[in-house]
Amino acid sequence: MHIAPINTAHRDIDRQLALSLELVVHAEQTSLACALDDLGDITLPPGGATAADGAHLRTVASLYLAAELEQAMLVPAAEMLAGLATGAGLPGEPAPETMQKLATFWQGRHQRASPEERRALYGRLFGGGDSAQAMPTGSASQGGPNEQFEPLLIDLCEALYKLDEQGTVAGSRYGGPGPEARVGITARRLSDNLVQHGGGMVLFLARDILATVHQALDLLRRHDLCMMYRARDWRDLIEAVAQRYLHTRAVDVQTHLERAAAGTTIMSWLAGIAPSLGGAASPMVTIDDPVIAAAATWLQTSLHLGEQAQAEQTEFAPVGDPSAIVSSRAGQAAYGRAG
């Protein structure tokens, strides 16, 4: 299958944030309905447990966007600027409205999830990197890092974009029985994994975290702040702040955005098909479904980010470095057609 180019529509972060909030609202409504159903006071359609799993997966999809933006240093950059503003540490004088936004963001730091809490939650759901290191070693029920998330997502993405490798079913847009079955198996494994690593706090924190992301983005878009750091836009501002104050390597904000959009699309699709994962095997996706392009994009961007990290850490990375492993597996899936 030809790997589709990255869909530029996914670069609209405002659209992605709006969709993520819709996922959370839907998850909240479903969770409430399932809770009422458990009380036995009202009659709801069957499948409450499956509906609850679907609600959880929608919440996870929204948080995947936030987790990628955290790696892109969006919220940390905004927090740094707000802190500098309180001590007159900015390289210029912000406009009064900007100063008010900076002060409000700084004052709200104790009412929202802390950086440690955000990283811990992302590690619990998605594992990997600094997020996983923020969590104690333990089982999923104890909040341990989800080290299987990326390998399982790679398996699903590979199964999706290889859906038509054996042709299609006559008269339909579905893949052959073998590839369709593989999509179902890999989707079920990832779904089970994410449900296992979730918990009651996930839905509670999702709306708070998305609100923080929205506030941080609004702050970073202030023209006067961009001008202070000679940044063309909020992406450049993040990169300037990250390198100047946070002492990080170069941040590829755009690639993280594209990976975030693709991953959110895949997990939103996963939430939608959750009710069918436990039943008899049946075709789940057509070969022209947008999730196919999202799978290819996720593999491409994961490979790119993994290669960047590997190149910058080669001299110091230990044997078996996770970023190198993910980069290698994503590369095999995207270009090597590894089985």
C-alpha cells in the first residue's frame, strides 16, 4: 500500500483541541449513563461495560494529544514565561493584556495538575521517556508506566496500512480476511492495554489538562511575546524558550503536532469500534478510511522523532535505548514491511 502523505488539515491545533474536548464530553456523558445503569434505576441499552471502555478510550485519545504537546514543550514553555514575568525576567515589557494573561496563568499553577502529575499520568497511559521515569515501578493497577503502549500501537498501525496487501473482498472496500483479522487482533490488544492502565482519575484530569493546554497556547500566541524572542509564531517561541531557559535539545514542534493528530485519530477510531471487539470477527475498516492515512502518518512521524533522538543521544545512550527501539520498529513497519 502507498503510504499517504501527511494530511495538512491535522496541523490545525485549534481543531484538534476542540475535537479532544468533544471526546471528553462524550466520555463524561457515557460514564454517567453507565453509573446510573449500575444503580438499576433506569433502563439503558445492553453493553454497559463495553460503553464504559469506549468512554475511557475516548478520554485516552484526548490525552494523547496533550501528551504529545507536553513533549513539544508547549505547557512547560508557557509556565516558564509566566514565571519569568513575575520576576521581571522577560527580555522586554509585555502589553498590559499579555501581562494579565501571564499573571493569571502563573497564579493558576496550584489549581491545575502539576508538571509532575501530568508526566505521571502520561507515563501511566503511554509510557516511555521521562514520563515513565516519573512513575514508580509496579503493576498497571499501581500506576506503573505503560511500556507496551508504543509497541502495541505500532502493531495496529502496521496492520491498518497493510490492510489491502492481499487485495480486497470482491465487491467491497474491505481487506482480505487475514489482514482484517489482524486489524481486529491488534486493535483488541491495544484497547485492553489502555483500559487496564486507566482509572477514575483519567477522566477527572482530562478536562483540566486540556484547559491548561488551551490557556498555554493562547498565551504563546501573544504577538508581543513572539517579538521579544524574534519568533515567527508560537512554534518558534516554544523552541526559543525551550533552548534558552529549559536547556532542552531542539524541539520539533510541528512533527509532534502531526504525530499527536494522527494518534488521536487512531484512538478515536479505536473507541468507536470498541463494542465490536469482543464479538465475532467481522470487517472493521475499509481501505479508504481516514484512519489508514493516520496510521501511516503516525509511523512516519514516530520514525522521524525517534531518529532525531537517537542521533542526539548516540554517544551517551545505553544499549537498548527505548527511543532507538521505537525508531527501529516504526521504520521497519513504514518502509521494511516487517511482518
